[in-house]
Amino acid sequence: MPDHKIIFTGPVGAGKTTAIAAVSDIPAVSTDARASDMTRSMKSSTTVAMDYGLMKLDGGEKVHLYGTPGQERFDFMWSILTEGGLGLVLLLDDSRPDPLGDMEFFLNAFGGFIRKTQLAVGVTKTDLRPRSRLGIYHDRLTRSGMMVPTFEIDARRRSDVILLLEALFFALDPGLEAE
Amino acid sequence: MPCSVAALGLDQRTRYALELLFKSKLDGRFLLAEADLADLCIIDLDSYGGRELWAEQAQAQPRRPTVLLSMSEVETAGITHFVRKPMRPQELVTALSAAAAKVRRDLTAAMPRRPAAAEGQARGSGKPVVTNAGAGAAVRSVTPRAVPPSMRVDSGVPPSAAPGRVGLRLAEQDSKTYIGSAPDIDPMDREQAAKAQFDPGAYLIGRLVRAVKLSTEADRPARLELDHGAVTVMPRAGQAVVDLRHYQLRALAGVQLTHARSNVRFVDPVDLRNPTGPEIWPLDALLWTSALLASRGRVPVGTDLNARVKLKRWPNLTRLVVFPNAVRITALLSREPVSLVAAAGVLKIPQRFVFAFFTAASVLDLVEETAAQEDAPASAGVAVRARSRDPSRLGLFRRILSHLRR
């Protein structure tokens, strides 16, 4: 029986580990290690291999949930990870100094995969700012020729992550449930 | 309807075990939910910060039944139940059933009541029914309160001054308040088309939009004063201060205010950090909700139902009221211009869902129209494009969606 996968990516601390845990049917596995100097100020540990979760569908089918390593020096794994993936969830930390730059980086890094599948963007930690800045993410995406689901999310809220995934699949095919 | 349970202080493995218990021993009558939306909660007092969690929950939702888990005895009464660890499934089932019975009694008792009456009763004093003999925990007075169904619908809408916590997923049965129950129409039949339209200016949404416009132009907060309360809009901050109770707002937004007094005046900036009494809403969420409640499945008067429309961008659905089919409608209208009637046809859903979505999205300036096409709205062409992806994956996507919504 074929297995499938959904890829979660984004910068360190954007909530990939938490988002995967929110929808995984097994305790999410995170291979954490002591952070490098680059990331130590943000997290005491960060994901250097990958996060992993699993959805077990009725009938035994499995959907693997992979979180890309948070540190860019592991980007050699990204092309391997995305092979055969159903879609990409990009999580962006709105409280970082340059979240739009982060977005640009990941759009470029996963450009080929996005063109073949679908992208959904979740912007986290938006409550740290006085008002929503979602519009500027939309503007940047539009300039890149993309109109994709882009929501503020709290990665700890299962309902937020589910809605983002639903949007990912309906964006692939709005007629999915038109029976 | 299943009883929703918040599992607090429980690790993921215990949550899985609980879900298994719900399915195997309780016939799916319970399901796990997030803390702010659950009917009852289970708290592991032995977890790190468990007693603080209990205190926080008791303060935040003092009328919600609670099941406490601990290895050491905890004295409880009334709506609080205790199960000693290591847990035996039957003991947990008994405690959950008792807590759920309380939830059902409250709902039943609330049915014939008017929200205002229920609110008044809720404020009345009552005997303390929960006491905590545990060390360091506060003793709380709790008055069981009947929660009117109308307030349950709103429970996730504007819960606090935290703008990020507004999103609400409406169940099918709750969506009628927002979407109505109007039958599909033939857009070529003028009489039927007229019935599918409403005048936003006669509703709260029209007055809110006007207040927002005035406020934006003057770059000052504007206060919309109504007979029962007021709403201060601050477009620059993207927020609104709502001096109305939930049920008042919902009632006002859903009826014509033709003869009601209303006035807009500019006010000084409101200190958002210390709201006292009124609630702070994200402005988009307030406009979206008010538009849906006025629309009830209709479009603003003058809307060309044959015009093809397209979304400028996706609405921030995690922070808005999301009714059934809203995500599908968003996905379709974000792909290509399509008429509202054709969109309903492609998605095979009642037109009222698309009409309500269009109304709410228009208020947030998310929709652009293209010229009407005389013979365009045949839905087949759109359907083909929507299904152009690998058909072998459609079944998989459906199974994943079904799994996520369990």
C-alpha cells in the first residue's frame, strides 16, 4: 500500500514541531539536538534531523508528516524529503526580524516542489504585534504570482493546523467533495 | 451531539488512550476539544502546574464540569469529580458520564429561556458547589449556569481581548443562524433573484461599514452609538471595541435597524490595553460576522448574480467564523473568475452558502467582479479545470480530509 507525505517547512522556531504534533496520530518524533550558536538565542534545542508524525487513515493507508530541519545547513535533505510529497506547509514566525525574507528564502528553496504541488502558509506568533500584518505576506506572494491559503495560526491549536491542511487540499482541487 | 472534552495536563499518550476510551467504551459520545471550546474538562493534577491549571480553569469557566485526576485524594463536590490514578477505565467512564449529564441538564434547562433572562440568573448568587481541599488551591464559589444555545454558538467568536483567538468553526446545525435556509433560485427569474438580495444599509453591517469609512477618512476612531450599546471602530489598529453582549450583537446584526437610532461620532483613541467591560474584536472578524448575520444566505442588493467574481486573496479563515463549505468556496473563487450561481453548481452546494460567503468577503474588500457573461455560467468548464489534477489522488485527499475532521 503506498504511503504519502506532507512536508512542513519554515525557519527555526516557527512551530513546525508543534504543528506536526497537533495532527499526528502517534506521538510526534523530533530529533532535537543542542542548538548551534546561530539558533541558541531562539531555542535551547532545535531540529537538526527532522520532525516526524503520522496520520493513519482508515484502511491502513499512512500519511507521513515531515518537518524539515530548522537549520539551513541541512537543506541537502529537502529535495529528498519532498520527493513524492502531496503539498507544502510553510510556517513563518511573524516575530522574527525579517519574516518576509524568510518567506522568500523558502519559496525559492522549494520552488520546484510548490509548482508541482500546492503551498499553504501559516503565520505564527502574530499576537506579538498590535495588528495583523497578513496583508504584506499576501502582497509578496501575489508579486510572486501565487495566491495561496495564508492564515494566521497558533501551531498549538489543532483546529488552526487542520484548517490550514484543509485549505491546502481544497486549493489543490476545490471540487474534491463535490459529489 | 458528542460532548467535547478538554484534556489538560495530559501527555500525548494519555490523550490517545482517552480517544481510544471514547471510541471503545463510550460509543463516540465524547471527543477531545480545545480548552476554550470544550463542554467539560479533565485535568491531571499531578502534571507540572496541574493545580494552577485547575485554578485557572475554575476561574475562567467556573460552571464547566471538571474531572480531576490525581494519585492523592482530592475532595470534590457538585460539578467537580475525582478519579484516582492509576485510572480504571470504568471509574473514568462513570465520572465522564456524570459530568456529561450535567452539561445536558444545563442545555435542556436553557432551551426555553431568553438569553437576557438566563444572563440575569447567571449573575444571581448561589451556593458554592465546588470546594477544593487540596493544599494551596483557592476555594471557589461556583454557580451552575444554564448556557443558552445562542451563546454556545457564539462561544468561540469574541472570547477575550486577545484578537488572535476569534476563529470559530460552525457545525452544520449551527450554521443556519448565519446562512439561513433559503432555497436555490433561478437567477433569470427576477422575483426569485430579488428574494436573494438584501440592503446592507438597513442592517448593522451597513452602519459599521459607514463608521469604518468615516474613521478611515478622518484617521480617528469612530463610535457607532446604538440604542443598546456602541461599537468603536479603529481601522488603523484593525480593531473594534464592542460595548454589547454577544447575544445583543448577534440579535442586532440579524435584524433591520430601519427605525433604530444610530449615530456616529469621533472619539479619542481607546486604550486597548485596559478594556473594562467592552470586548475588543479584530475589525475584520466583526465585519465578517455582522455581514454573515445580515446576509443569511443573500447577496447585497444590486449584485449581478451572473457576473463572474474572483477573490483577491484568501480570507484569514482561522480568525473568522468558518461555516460549512467556506474553505471550498474560497478555494474555487481564488482560482478563477466564476459566477456565484456557477460556483454553487460546481461545488454542488446550496447557493445560500456561496451568497453568504460573497457578502462577507465583499465587506472585507476581498472580491473583484468581472463583467457579466450572457451565456457563461454553465458550470461544466469550471468543474473540468477544478478537477484537472491527478484523479487517482482525489480519493486520497478525501480520505485525508475525512481523517482530519474526525
